[in-house]
Amino acid sequence: LLDEVVKEIKGIEVKPEIDIQIDLNVTSYIPEEYIQDANQKIEIYQNIALCKNEEDIQNVIDEIIDRFGNMPSEVENLIDIARIKYLAKDLSVIKISNKKTAIVITFESNKINIDILALAKKYGNKIKFSAGIKPIITLEIGSNNERQILNDVTEFFKYMKNITENN
């Protein structure tokens, strides 16, 4: 917040932060048997929510493992969702959700800056595009496996971010 105030004072345009709604069919929470103390649990949830890049994610992972031991899959999933959120943040994504064995990605407006041809070349018939006021990309995962969903979505957003930054 302080960074945004300083940028505003200096006359640098500050984009409002888009809160991305993520609704994937994965179990993501901190189990009671992993962290019993409610205050510690809230602190970890906040630390995960504040992650803005891969370095932040790695720091949170290190802290969690140092304090509480190896993470259960539900916590790993929670961290993967935070990773997907920061990867999608600069791409005008407003919603990521499951629809059967596909992932539906909804964009804020039709001013998206993504190389559709590069996506089509890489993903072929696993990807569908729907133009409109809020454009949609549907990515067929072909699985309901939590690990598969999170890995495929993460890789998709890494690829989208990479082609966007290199254009």
C-alpha cells in the first residue's frame, strides 16, 4: 500500500489491484492436525495471501516447513493457488474455475494482451477461445486429479506470462 501511495505522489500510474476469483476443484486449507493454534493458522493464511512472486512463495514454504514440518497436500495446494494467483495477476484475469475436466479462465475486458496464436500452437485442440465483453479461454485438462489440475494451470499461466512478457 505504501508503494502505491509513493507511486501516486510521484505521478506514476497505479493500476487498481484485481482480486482474482479462483474456484478449482482442489482441497486447499490448513488441517487442524497440522497447525492447531488458530493465531498461527491465521498468520500462515495471511502470509500465503500476501505472496506476490516466486521468492515470496519460497520464503513462505521455508517458514512453514521450518515451523511445522513437511506440508500436507492441502497446504501444498493452497500455496499452488497463491502461485497461480500471482502468475495470473498481470494478465487481466478475473476468474479461474473448473468445468468438468476443463479450466475456464475469464478476463476482465476485451483489451487482453495475449498471443492467441502462440497459445493455439502450443495447446492445439486442448484450448478454446470465446470473445466477448469478458473473453474466456477454456483449457481442457482431461483429469479431475488435484495435482494434475494445479500443475497444468500453473504451467499454462507461466507460459502465458512468458509469451506476454516477450512480446
